[in-house]
Amino acid sequence: MRKTLKLTILLLMLCGILKAQSEFEFGVKGGANFTGFHKGSSTFTSEFGINLGGIAEYSVSDKFSLQAELLLFAIIPM
């Protein structure tokens, strides 16, 4: 847990340093999912899910850039 917290703080600090450069951009991403399907002969199951995360893009040149995403998915049974 402590390593994850330290890594998160380090990444946030790195984002703050790189934000001063015009080639680096970052943002948040999120969404929702709803599924419904039949299990077996007549059992209907539905689930609701959410996702949330971050996105970072580094522009190497006008025609080339690198993009990284980190997403967290959670399924909420209904």
C-alpha cells in the first residue's frame, strides 16, 4: 500500500513538472456500462459498471505522439 501511495505521489509530481512544457497534456476519463443477459435457460442477470481513470499524452512532433491511459473498472451487481 505504501509503495502504491509513493508511486502515485511521484507520478502526480512528475505530471506537475511536465505540465509546464507545451508538449505534455493530461486529463480524466470516465464512463458507465450496463449489461443484461440470460444465464442458463431462464435466469436473467444484469450488471452495472463504472470506469474512471486518467490519460496522458506526450507530443514528440507535429505528427507523432505517445499516449498512456490508466483505467479502474468496478462492477456493481443489480
